[in-house]
Amino acid sequence: MTEKRIPQLVKGTRDFDPVQVAQRNYISNIIQQVYRKYGFVPLETPSLEYLSTLLDQYGQEGEQLVFRVLNSGNFLEGITPDEFPQDYKRLLPKIAEKGLRYDLTVPLMRYIAMHHHELTFPFKRYQIQPVWRADRPQKGRFREFYQCDADIVGTSSLLNEAEILVMAYEVLQKLRITDFKIYLNHRSILNGIAELMGELNRVNEFCISIDKLDKIGKDSVIQELIEKGFAKTALEKFAFIFDFQGDNNLKLEILSEHLAGSKVGLQGLQDIQHILRYIKEMGMNTIPISLDPSLARGLAYYTSTVFEIKLPSIQIGSIAGGGRYDQLAKNFGVDGLTGVGLSFGVDRLHAAIENLDLFPKQVHSSTQVLFTNLDDEAEKIALGLLTKIRSHGISAELYPEQSKLKKQLNYANKKMMPFVIIIGEEERSVGKLMLKEMETGSQTLYTLDELINFLLGLEKNV
Amino acid sequence: MTEKRIPQLVKGTRDFDPVQVAQRNYISNIIQQVYRKYGFVPLETPSLEYLSTLLDQYGQEGEQLVFRVLNSGNFLEGITPDEFPQDYKRLLPKIAEKGLRYDLTVPLMRYIAMHHHELTFPFKRYQIQPVWRADRPQKGRFREFYQCDADIVGTSSLLNEAEILVMAYEVLQKLRITDFKIYLNHRSILNGIAELMGELNRVNEFCISIDKLDKIGKDSVIQELIEKGFAKTALEKFAFIFDFQGDNNLKLEILSEHLAGSKVGLQGLQDIQHILRYIKEMGMNTIPISLDPSLARGLAYYTSTVFEIKLPSIQIGSIAGGGRYDQLAKNFGVDGLTGVGLSFGVDRLHAAIENLDLFPKQVHSSTQVLFTNLDDEAEKIALGLLTKIRSHGISAELYPEQSKLKKQLNYANKKMMPFVIIIGEEERSVGKLMLKEMETGSQTLYTLDELINFLLGLEKNV
């Protein structure tokens, strides 16, 4: 084997060290716990899906970001030389039939399509797994990242929207994030606006532009729409949505005036009103929800309500998003299944909680006790004690080599172990152990029973 | 969008439904809990690694099973038409630079190579993540499966081998698996045997054949070795290792006689003795460990001890395996880092525990209470109560539509919810709720406070 250079991480991916794993588990445990309380059950799907499942779902832009896995073995078998095209896109379907999961919603619908005869609807599932996107890596944007999704499929009741928003609120509360805002919109409102501008058939183009509002600002969005051929006067009439202020009641009032001529637009407003009423009846009307008619959400599959959660004080984009989709199962041959879902991004939540310094201090727990290893006799005694201490559920290690005490103490220190046990000649002669507290340096002689009681007592006090 | 056929799972991959997810979490939680008690800390690495990291590690056979990910965008850019080869292997490195994680050991060594200056050694990490292998799918063999690894890197002390075997034993005990056997061997014993057969430079070929013992049996292994050119008389002298009986002391005695002429072979035996002595000193000499000189283990990177855990009563191959490797970090330019590791397979453990009927009954917990939804008034009352009940940590749902009671009860039944709440006109008139116990059908009138106390009381008794 040849000498290799120091290897690298794949661009846009990360290792998670013990502290980061503990912090990420802290986040996903809270999310799971809340999701379960609201009646969601867990589902896990494979990382690999057939491209026939993944494609035609995310719009053209999304589709380019799907990682494709080369067919195994001789992937060129049966391809004649003249089929080697200048255009790689023609070769693609011949050499790759599988791709990496791009989100958790399409695999859910694939699962439902395969099992809808045996499932009980409404089907409420949560799923916490990584997804992969061949995006250009940049600060806060990764090629492998974790989503925490909750979806309710098989019921069009707006109660579900209310439940999901209240649930998102509880997740953030439990994570001690207080300074956030939930933005809510309805595709029918956007359809209504497009209709009144005489551009109903170009509502997607309209949405693609207003989706850039955060990035490029109001003026550039309007400029882009004008360039796309939207009428300036029509745009001016609705430009107010780009910096819409006021409480939801006021906004609903203003919008109903503007949308008076659009049946679909008014239906959207009515749905929003309905959701807000449900939330009020749940006693949760203090949740900071803001109707935002400029919210479009990129993903192609949303058809009704859409929402997004942002932290105004930090620039990390949205930490959660979601909405209702009516057509996804239809793509897999199953009709009439509507779904609504919420997706939290663990990575963004992690960045936010770190930024706001909201992680509990004791998220990462280390080994409680290190038995030092100074000579054969100490090693032999320690081996027996190790088993006894661990049988009480206390985490313990024996330093595996008879190195200098300083090196062993350094090991305990670096691993943030609170206690070290020394079994020197003196201690052996009185049948006791010396417990050294690493933070204070104080040392105490204990019998084994006293030691176990002391350590168990500490655990109870945590 | 075109109508699609019912989609399929990628061959060799699986969905995990709520019960399966709960069962898998039960397994990995126990493994994690034990690993932590022994001083291991968690690490997570990305699913994607550069092929320059993954290749040259697993031997030729393993290497063919690495899933390769097509480069994004125009993967044919810069490749001239005459470079389109008949041989797909020549095209491979030009169009795919990334692959999916094949095991958890190589990513660990990649991590250590990148961070060895800041890490504290011995470095004890555990890692529970999926790996992917483009193997032919068959019963019990999947293309995506989960490994639970624990490795100790940076110390050659045989104490680590002892610790790891005792830890594996505790994992199985906690999972209530009693009927298992740990097979232990040392590559030096195999080297010694090869040396005495005059075939030291062909020890790998020797190992590849004896690795098939379980599959093809003793006679076929010997036949294969003879065909490979190993001398029949030499083989006959060591054929006893293929059905070696007796306790470890007897085996050690017999082997030392046979290996008397091989220094390396005797060193291997001494190491095994040493490990068994450590385990005895830990008070764990009841662990069913069996010295098995015919155990080779396929993976190319093991250089010293090797071990495997099997369940004699079930035909599912080994449920765990591991060993010591000395050269892995060297491949990444870091010298002198030896490591020893253990890997449990969640999928095989799952199959075994299911087969042995050892899953606890209450692994999967479902929603506690369903509020039925019979009319607007009941819905409104339920919305308020839902929030109150959940604030006590009790999981609860409101049926999202005003469907027939029968349909709603059926939903509760299918989701295995123990309780349903009915708020009919009668109940409303006395300001109470009707709690229906699904298993018995019995109904009781409660005030909200009484109901919460009743449900919280149940939880305490679990």
C-alpha cells in the first residue's frame, strides 16, 4: 500500500464530535418527545430511492441537486459506443437508477402509496433522518443535513394546520427559543393575486420571483417581475404585500378588500382565518404567527397552506417550514390523499441554539471515574472493582497501560472525567481507595462500598 | 405530470414502521448505554466519503461493493470521446469521486488522521450509523444496514480486548440474549500455522479459504487449499483446527505443542492467554468465549486478535465481530496508531431478538388519549382540553374531522390507543368527560382534573 496524504472530508459534509452529537441528540430528543405527544409515530425510510421515485417531484432546480448513485458492476454494459453522448444528460438514466433521499416527504408518499391499503388514516408520522442535496456548500448550507418531519396525511381538516403550528411552537419553547416568528400564507392567496393581475397561468413564475424577497429585496423582485412581463400597474396594486405591516386581523381585512374579485383568493383568506380560530380555541393565541402573503416557499409540491419559522435576531434563514400538498400521492398512482407537514432543520436549530447560548451545560456526559493503572497489583485490583462499579450503572474506565500518573491524570482531564481513583501501596495496605476530585484536587480515602454510595449519591443530585 | 405506477423500494433496502423503529431504538439505546458505561464517547461521520479514502482498504472483493456517487453537474466535462472506454473501470475514477460509507472503521481512521494532534489517546469512540454495500440482497443481508461500533485507538494493551469482549457480553445480557458464543482467534496463530506449513507468504490465501468453513464445510475447505497448491500432508497436520473441541486451556495446550516451532504462533497464543486472564480478573470468566483457530474474518485490515459472536440456535450468521488493526491509520499518513474494535449489527440483532421472542411487550408506545370529534361544540371544548392535557406530558390527539363515532373508535383501535374521550351533550350538561377504556369497553365520567390525575397515575405505574 502506498503512503497517502492526509484525507479530507467531502465538501459540504461534517464530522460530529462527542459534544456535537450530544447537542444534536438533545435537539432531536426534544422534537421527538413533542411530536409523540401530538400523536405522531416514527417511520424510517432507506437512504437510497429509485430515481423514478425522486424525479418529477422537486421542480427542475431541485432535481439537479439529487445525488445519483452509479449502477453497480459494469454500468456500461449494453451501451453501444455511439450512445456515448456529448450530452451527459442522455447518458444519466442509463448508468444510474438510484439516488440519495432529497427530502423526507417524497419517501413518505412512496411509503403510503405502497401501503395505503393497510394503513389507518389520518396517518400521522414523524421521521428524523439525513437528506442529501448537491448544492453549492456555503455557511449554514450543507450537502448532508438532518430533517425532522411531521406529516398528517389523509385529512383536509384545517385542524391539522393548527395542530402542527402549535406543535412547532411547543418544540421551540422546550428548546428555550423565544425570539421567533411563524410566517403563514396560503397558495390560494397567491393564486388570487395572480388571477387579479390577469396572470393566473403564470402564478409559478410569480412565486419563483417573490421567493427571492429575503435575498434581493422588494425593488429587485418587482424589477424581475416586470422583466418577466408582468404589468407594472398590476404589480403596483399588490406591491404592499412585500412590506405588509399590522396584526393578522388588519391584514385579513385589507387583503379581503384587495381580493374581493377572486373567489380562490377569498377561500385562501377564509382558510387562514379558520386556522387562527382553531389556534385561539386551543388557548394558544399568544403564538407569534404572522400572515405573510409574500411567502411562497420554493418546493414545487405545496398546493395550499405554507409556513416558515424564522429567528429575527439571527441570519440563518428559516429553521422550519412546511405546508399542505394535495398531489404528491397522485404521482404514485394514489388519488385523493392530501397531506400537511412540518420540517425542522436540526443543523439550523443547532446553529441557532449555539448562537443564542441556549444549550444546557450538562448536555455531554463523560465517564465518571478513571481507575489509574500504576503497577500489576493495582491493575489486578482495579479490574475486579471496575466490574463492581459498573454493575451499579456508574461509567468507569481503567487506564489500559501502566503509564506515568501525570499522563493518566491528563487523560482524565481531557475527557472531562470528574473523578480519578488511585490504588497505591499505602491505600492497599489499609484496604481502601483514594478518590481524587479532578476539579478541586481534593483526595479522600474510601472503602469500595463507601465509594459506590458516594458516586450514586452524586447521580441522584444531578 | 404523468400517472405513475406504484413505486418500489430499492432492492436490499427497507422501510421501518413505527413498531420496527421502536424495536431498533430499544436495541441501539441499550448498546449505547453500555458503551458509555465503558467510557466510549459518540462520533458521527458523513455518509459520503471520497473514494480516495474508501478504496485500498477492504480488499478487492470489498472494494467492488462500494456504492459510487456520480459527480454532480456535467460529469463528462473534459472527457474526450476516445476516453470512453470499453472497460467501465477506466471511466469510473473520472466520473465518480465520492462513495457511500462502507463501514465505520475507515471513517474513524480518516477522522483520527485529520485530528490526531488535538485528540486525547487512547481514543475511545462509539458510532451507530448506517453503512452501504452493493452486495447481492438475500435473506438477512441488506444493502443498507446499521452498525454499532466501539473502537479503542492508540493503545496496544490487551486490556482493551478484554474490555471489549466483556462489554459485548453485557450488551447481550441487557438484551436478554443468553444462548451465544464468542469465538476468539489471533492472526498470529494463523501466521504460525502458515509458517509451519511453509506457506507464510500465502497466509492470506489460506485465510480466504478457511473463512468459508461455515459455508462449505471442512472437507471442501481442505480440497480448495489443496487445489491452491497447499501440501496435503501439511494440511492434515493442522486439519484438527476445523473441528477443535475442548475448553480453552486444553486448546491452548494442544496448540502450543503444534506451534512450538513458530515464534509468531506462540506469541499469538500468549496474547490470547493474556486476554483470558484479564477477563478472569474482571470476575467475568463465565463468559462463553471459545478459542477458535479457524476463525479468520474476511476484512483485510485485521492484523492481530479477531473475534465473532454467534447464536448457535439461529442461522443468521454472526451478530457481532471485530479485532485489532495496526495499519489503518498508516494508510492516511499517521504512523504507530493501533486500534481494536467491536461492531454489532442492529439488523441481525433485531432478527435474533424477534426470533427468540425477547422484545419487551411495551417497546412501542402509542398516543394515550383520543378526543373524539362529534360536533362543533365538542370540537371546541376538546381543543381547549387538548392543550391542558398535553401540558401534563400526556400524549393526546383530537380526531381532525367530525366523522362517525365508529370510524373514530376504529382509528383509536388501530393506533392501539388505550383511551378515548367522548364529549356528548349529556357529558357537557354535567361538565364532565366520558373516558372509554378501549380494551375493556368500560366508561367512566370524570372532571378534567380527575381525568388528568387518573392518566398521570397510570403512567407512574408503568
